[in-house]
Amino acid sequence: MTELQSNSQDTDHTVNDTAQELLVKLRQKQGNWVEWGKAIGFLQKNGYNPQDIFEATGFEPIQQNQVIVGSQVYSALEKCGASEATRAYYGTRASDILYELRLLTQEDRAAAADLIFLHKLDIDEAREIAKAIKDFSRFSTPPQGFTEHPGDAVAYQAWKLARQNSDLQERSRLIAKGLRFVNSPTARKQIEQLLTDFTVIAQRPAPILPFFRLESDEDLPRIVPVVGELPLTPKHVRSVPIITEVEPFRIVKFAGEQAWVALPGWQVLQSAEDPVVIVASSDIFPNPTQTKIEPVIVVIDRAQRQWDPSSYFAFENSGEVDFQWFETAPENTLLGKIIIILRPKKVLDEEFTKDSWQIDE
């Protein structure tokens, strides 16, 4: 046995021993939820799927995801200067609230957690705070009178919505919300002006997001690797790498960094000059009718980088890819226009559909 093989086997034994210890701790609920999230994250990275972890520990897959992401957010609180009181509070409870901060930068996560803790907000309010801070972060410089403080970010959202609302009761509620969270004197002055200025600034309606849904098995094509054209040798056949389909969209990967996904030949896709795919979660898009968070495929056309007010775009936001509709021409660098947001096919009973004889009958 070579030294390399020996080291590899030693590493495998160490990982397996650690995994077994973590499974016992999770099953017995030892430690706090932050430790549970780190433990489940370790297990998943080392080959344990969520269903296996559930059967061994009792942590349901949806709960596993919440504590994994929540523990990552909690790490940001430690790294980025959240107050000691905030860290102490979230270290023992409220993983669901920290989960709502997952789309923010590490610095914004810490600032948002402090704000949420200070005002003792519930999960729905925390979700609103996270969205307000996320939207505010897209400004290269804060709007006039407002600062980068998270309280001002929330106040700005309330101020903007109040100016667009003609209903006096709702307008008053939004002004009160802004005054509740505002941090800077200049931002407070902006909001207080709405108490005497009843001008309504008409809001341009956002365009409809291009959601599609896979409806039938025929819409889910199968990708097969091509060996080549005869004459071929057995070596040619053996050299084609094994591909793995990743559900729910049957994304195909093999050795290396390349991956493909087959999509139906809809006209909007056929017309695209330079389409690329990004895998995301449906909750990053505004959708008031959404009842279920699910994975989605976002297709952008990189050739369409000229802003127009009737489309959503992928753009660069603090070094990361983000998606947004811009009411006016943005300062951010546009990466491409969103042409399709694809939801997975609804499956009532996956096990049932695997048996062709049951379908035929």
C-alpha cells in the first residue's frame, strides 16, 4: 500500500468517526442549534443525504436546511461585530429569524440582526427588514437624506411606499413605521415632511416575471452523451464519462466543471442570442401569490444588457450576481436580461410514476 493510499484511508476513518459522533449528538439534541447546523452541514458535505440524517436523528430535511443556513448567518454575527446581547440571544433560539437574513451580505446580516433584536421583531417583520436592507444595498450611494444604517434602509422603504400611497390610513401606518426605525436626523426630516406634504408620487408597475412551469414528462428531455461516429474502438466507448442528472431540472454534470441542462424549445429561448442558466430559489423574486419556496432555473440572455423598464435583469451587486427590476436606468453593471424563470414539474407521486405498468393501466 502506498503512502498516499494510507493517508486517504486514515482520512476516511477520521471523517466516518466524526460523522458517527455528530449523529449521536444530533439524535440526543446535545448542544445548541448553531452546533446542530454546523454538524448537519458537515454530514451533508461528507455524503450523508438529508433523508438519511432525518432517519438517524429526527431532524426533518426542511429543519436541516434552516439550521445549516441559520448557523452560517450566526457566524457572520460573530465575525462582523453584532452586539454581545444579539449574539447571546440568537445563540440559543430563533434560527428561523436568522434564516431570513441569508440573502444579505455578512456585514448587513450582523447589522440587521442587531436591529431585529433591538425591536424584538417576529419572523414576518424580520423578512420585511431583510428585503428592505437588500433593496437598499443596490444603491451605489444612499438616497438624499438617508444613510447606510439598516434603520435608515427600512425607513427609506417606508418613506418611498408612503409617498406612493393615497390611502391616508395606510400612508400614516407607513410614516409611523419609518419613524420607528429611522436612525439619522436627516432621514427623520425626510419622513416628517410627509406629515404635511400629501403629494402622491405615482409608482410605475413592475413587469410580470417570466415564470414557466414544466407540465409533462415530455417537457423533461433526457441528455445522452455522444461517443462519436463509427468506426470506434471499445476505448472510445469506455472513455465517455458517466453523467449524473441532478433533480428537479435534470441538470447534467460529469468529471470537470461543465454542466448542461436541456430545456424545451420555447420561442423565447430560440430567439435568445447568448442564453445561460443560473439555479436559484423562488423566494428571491417578488411573488405575492407564492405559497411554496422551490428551486427555479433563471435563464438570462447575456446579449441583452441594454436597460429597459419592462424587464428584469441580472446585475452585479457588491461582487455577486443579483436579480432586480429597475424603474429607472441603474448605475449597476447589467449582466443580462431574464427571459425565463422555470419552476420544476409538479409530481404528485414520484414512486407511482416510476412504474410504467401502473401508468399504462
